[in-house]
Amino acid sequence: MESNQFGKNGWTPDRIKSLIGKTFVVTGTTSGTGFEATRILLTKGAKVVMLNRNPMKAENAIKILKQELGSHIDVSAIKMDLADQASVKKAAEEVLETVSQIDALICNAAIAQVPEQKLTVDGWESQMGTNFFGHFTLQALLFPLIKESKGRIVTVGSMGYNMGIKTIKFEDLNWDTDYTPNNAYSQSKLAQIMTIYELQDRLQEAGNTDIKAYACHPGSSRTNLINTSGSFMMKLVFNLMKLSPLTQSAERGAYPQLMCATEPDLDQKGFYGPTGKNNWTGPVGAHHIEPHAKDKAVAKKLWDISEKETDIRWNI
């Protein structure tokens, strides 16, 4: 194992200095790693705008945060359903009306292991439509303000990127044939990670080196991700796993995205997450990423198709 640049305990939030005056936009914050990331950002004095599809759960999350941290915390919520492009566009408009800067957009929300093929209202397979196309559009629409703020885009991927067919099924993005929950989920997370490295290249070519883009993952964290969208059997298996040392707390699962959002001088080319066995748990730092996640030809084709599919063009 390569040595961890942050020492044997890896990166921890102790490294975050005061975030007073900083603004973070985070998706999927009503529970799990998104909630923990929001909580830690608020303890450092940051302003956080939460984007969630369920306003009641968002309201409850804010209530819990204020009970723990005090009513002075600067946190607000905007409704956004990543599975609906119209909702994403409306939420992006509200964000731009609400904040004057974005120091980091953290793309944390996800669904996983949907048992049967379902299509979003825009006609995409649900995991691809939610995890990938939803965030792709959100990132593009908030990009001008992130650029002006010299901010960061952080994509929370998954080690699932390496568990499917290990490329993009361009001829059948919706898995109309041979759908499996794992392959569709894996493709959506691979697509998210690939476009971050492609974005880095495009920023470099455009001379926009003040903006940073990072890819990370939470390892195997005890969250409700599988309970929200997985099959009965997947829920059973993962809930049993939660009782074992093969998983870690949601708080520790939030560390990679917090590191990518706040750590100065972090190498964009890295892939960040737990560095223990199978990258499921352990000290947080950079670790190996398989070459197919940085396949330039596939990434470029994916980017071009994504702009066409979403009818959104990045103004890089």
C-alpha cells in the first residue's frame, strides 16, 4: 500500500480551518454521508445550501442540526429531484438567486441497485438519469458561479464504478436489454467519475485553472442508500453487512467529500476514499483507480452525448 500523504490516520476534519464566509451546496443531505458532511461544514462556520427531493425530510434535518449546533447556523434547503431535469433547472435557478458564491458543489445524492429497469420522466434509466444526468445538468448550470468563485466541484462516486461492465454502454444507455441493477448502477457511477476527469482536461485546455474538480467515494458506509432503492435481498445483505467491521460510520464516509471540498492544494488527478482493504473502510486518502475510469476516448464521447441528451452546454 502506498503511504498516505495525511499520515497513518489519513485525512480527518481536524484539518479544516474556519469556513466562515464560505458557501457550500450539497445534494442529498437528509441522512447519511450528506447529512454528516453538512453537519461538519456547519461546525466550521460555513453556509450550506441543501438540495433534496423531500422538503419534509430536509426541514427535519435542519431541525436536528439546529438542535445540535444552535439556531445561529446558516443552513437552508431547496427542493430538487435529480431524476427530473425540470426540477434540477428550477433548483439551480433558486441557488443562483440565493447565494453570491459557491466555494464547493458537493454532488453526494444517489440511488442504487434499483431492482427493475425504470425510466425517469426524461426517459433515462433511473440510476443513470438521477446519479449522472441530474448532476451533470446541475454542475453545468452552477458552473458560471463556481467559476466566478474560484470554487470546486466534488463528485461522490462509488467503488461500484469497477463492478459492472467497466465502460459506457453507448449503444444502450437505458439497458433496454440485459438490465441488471448492478450494471446500471455501476455505469452511472463510472459516468460520474469519468466526467470529472474529462472536466479537468477541459478546464486545463481553457486555461481555467482556478476551478478544481475532484472524484471521491465514501467506501462502505452505514447509510440508507440501499434501503431507499434496493431490492429486498440487497437490503437484507447490506443491513447484515452493517453489523460487521466491513462497514464504517456515515460520518467517516463523509470524510472524502469534505477533504475534496476543503483541503488546500489537493491533487485533482487523484481518486479519494478509504484506503483500507477493498477501499471499503480505513484511513482516507488517495488510492488506485482502474484505467477504464480515465479512458479519454470514452470520456469525451460521454461528455458530448451528455450535452446532447440534456440539451445543456457547458460554458467552460
